[in-house]
Amino acid sequence: MTRLALALAAALSLIAPPSHAAGLKFIQIPADESDPAIDAAMWSPCTAAASEMKIGALSVPAVPNCPIAGEKLPLVIISHGYGGWYLGHHDTAEALADAGFVVVAINHPNANYADMSRANGLGVLIKRPVDIKRTIDFMITTSPDAAKIDPQRVGFYGFSQGGYTGLVAAGANPDFSKLPPRCADPKATDCSSANQAQATRPKLPPRSWSHDPRIKALVVADPLSIVFQTFDSVKDVKIPLQLWGSELGGGGGASPEDVATLAHLLPERPDFRIVSNAVHLSFLTPCPKIRPSSDACVDAPGFDRAEFHRELNVEVVAFLRRHLVENSSP
């Protein structure tokens, strides 16, 4: 029996009944006085058999708008990377929902595949953890599904800038002086004023960051790590953390060396996994066959993304179940 098969068998012995399939619906976190609405996709346990649901070029196994099966379920928030979207990790979301989690993946405003108008500025890095807090607030209070969620069992999954987002939400205080100059508008041709402002105020005080103690367990994959290269930047991250890194890298600010340094600096030893022969974008969900030439779909020779994601999802489910269900306080 292969390592993957053994891990899968172990995980399946822990998860919710196999009749649970992934219900899927699209929701919106309302705007507030200072921030725009947040578009999101929500997966949840469902007793109906999943069918293929077409969403643009994607075909995902889901039951549209299925009533949530279960009570007091753990909640996991998913945060995408630069230029990503709420379906960029749909296979992981489906696996978690099948295992009895409510999963909400968001599109970070003004910094997602459909709207990159502010994607390159420091402002979006500051706002990303705020987006997570607003999403948790909504899901456990005013959401129509709030009664189904246990507010004491909140977890997080994030990739690249999404991994950065989770680390900040969990207590980290990044140092922006390590970043190359950034201009808010990707289409701008002159960023001199933005670069000058960054040079004169590269590091914000800790009180400026949105930390959220409701998050009890964290999984991050190839996080933007260049801003977390000192012990002080991560000394307050003390919740259970599963950290994944690609062997070959390729993502801005998420070099294998920086991710390894982050793993060493964290005050609590993380469950650190280095994925052999993976590039940064290998953490994105396997691509539809109609898009094999997209940069986001190109892996290193010999790397099987579908096989890797089967193992990734088993391990993520097992980790979050262990820390949000089995070892959590009632």
C-alpha cells in the first residue's frame, strides 16, 4: 500500500460519514463604512450525491445550494494568492466540505483575477487580514448559515499572498522593508511617489495589523515569506500550523529559502512539508484540460499535480480535523 493510500485510509476513518458531499453556493460579505463587499464561494456538507457543476471553464463536483448537513460545524476560510480567485483551491474546499467542514473562499477586493486595480500596492496587503476578519464576523453572526457553525472552531487555508494573510491574521507582523517597491495600480507607469513613500515608512507598527484570535489552526502553502524573516515578525504565531513549501519555488517573495527560514523562526514548531519537484503554482488546483498551456498549469517535468493534490487534501483535512475537532475545547 502506498504512503498516499495509507494516509487516505487514515483520514477517511476520521472524517464525516461518506454520504457527505460538497454543497456549493455563492455568497457576498456585505460592504461596511470603509470596505467594499466581498464575493465568496461557500462549500458545506450535503447529503445529496454530488453532480458536475459547470462554472465557466471549470466543472466541479458539487450540489448547488444544498442545505447544510450537520450542526456546530467547524469553519475554514480560504485566501487566494496574487491574481487568484475563490475557486483557485476548489478541490481542497471540496475535500474539507466532504469531511464535515463549512468552507468559505473569498475574492479579495481589488486584488483578484477579475479586478486587479489595487493588487500591487501595500494597501491590499494591509487589507487582506481585515477581509478575513470581516468574513469570519459575517459567517458566525449575520450569515443565514451562522447557526450551523461553531464559532470556537475556525481554521484557515491560504496560498502565497493568502498564506501571508493567514500568518498576519494569526499574529504575525510583517516587515515591508524586505519587499521590492510596489505601486498600487498594476497598469501605472510611474510609481516613484509610491516607492518613495514605501522607502520612508517601510514597517507599520503592530497595532496597524488585523490579528484574529478566533483562528485556532492554520495551513499555509508557499506563503509570501520575505516579510517574515526575523523572530520578532512571527513571535506571536502560536497556534497549530501546517506549512507547505515547494522545492523549486518560483513565486515572488516565496522562495524555498525564505519559506525554510520562516519555518525555523516560528516559535512553535510547524508541521513543515517540502513538496519534491513542485513549483510555486503547483499548489493551485489541477487545471481543466482546455487550459494546459496557461502559466498557472505548468509544472516541472515529471510532476503529477493531480496526484499531489490528492495527498495535499488528505493531509490538510487530517490536520484541521485534528486541531479543530478532535483536540478542540467544547
